[in-house]
Amino acid sequence: MKRVIYVVLMASFMQCCRAFFVRRQVANHWTSARFDWPVLYSSSNDANSNITISSEPDSGSALTLQQQAQALRAEALSLERSLNETKAAKIQKQLDAVDRWIDELLINVTINEDTQMLNSVEQVTRLLEQKRFSQEHVNRIFDRICELSGPQSRSKCSPLVSLLVDASGKLDCVEREDNNNKRWNGKVERELRKRLFAADWGIELEPEDEKPERFL
């Protein structure tokens, strides 16, 4: 009986020792793991610090971007100036053409800046037909005279405008089949006199939508 009790006690003791040994191994394992964690975190922190440093703005890159922006602005300003110069050159070319029409159509001889000999009504009428002027061309001539000599009206009409209106009226009276200028619509004098009348009474006329004519 004593022997049996001894065997049971020894078995219990061995089981307790085995459990204690297992707990000790587990404790040692977690202890070593805890000591390893700071190393892992340290490595991670170093990586994060490296990322943070690399994400800081580079002064060289910022300077390059600023230089590129300045170059783009300079290019845009240069393009704008070029477009403005082209537009101004186009407008000046049109004005030069209208000035040439005035000289060819209305003026016979220029004596000096203040004295000119004008063509006759018959001469201007013939030139309007031969040179194939249209109402749009005549309107441009009228507008240019207003720019150079001031606003025109029935009560204040320059000799150039009077000559232009009279010659236009004479060509209006020519039958269309007898008129070699097929651009002429037969309504030019009426439109010019309407503009002179409106200027006398301060009436604003709406611009007519007309197909632009090419310059002669």
C-alpha cells in the first residue's frame, strides 16, 4: 500500500515539475521577444524618419519649378505682344487701303496738306463702276473720312463726303443690267443720307449685318 502511494506521489511531483518547466520556457520566450521588440521598432522608426526626411521640399526642385513658371509667363507675354502687333498691323493695313481708295476715287491732285483738287461727280461715278466698289467699301470710306475730318452730318458735311454721296446716287440710278459693277446694290446713296440725317438728330443706327467685302 505504501508503495502505491509513493508511486502516485512521484507521478504528481513529475507532473508539477513538467508544468513548471513549460511555464519557464514560455516566460523565457516572451522575455526574449520583449527584448527584440525595441530593435524592430527602432528599425521601423529609422525607416519612417528616412521617409519624413525625403518628403521635405527640395530647394533645388522648387527653384527649378519657379524658373519654369517664369519662362512660361515670359512666353505667354511674348505671344500676347505678337498677337497684338499682328492685329495692329492688320488694322493699319486696312486703313492704308481705305486711304488709297480715297486718293484714287475722290482726289484728283494734292497741292499741299490743306489744298486738294477733287474729281468731278462723273469721274467718281465712273471709278465706282470700273473699280467695282460695293456699299461696304463706300461705308469704309465714309467712316475713314469721319475719323480724319470729324463727324459728318447733313448740316456739317465735308466736300469729300458730298462728292461721295452725289456720285453714289448717280450710280444708283443706273439700271442693274447696264451697270458693269455687279457688287453695286443700288441703295448706297440712301444709306449714306440716312447716316447723315441720323447724325444731325443724334440717332443711333444699328449696324447692318453685311457680308464683308475683300479689299480691292
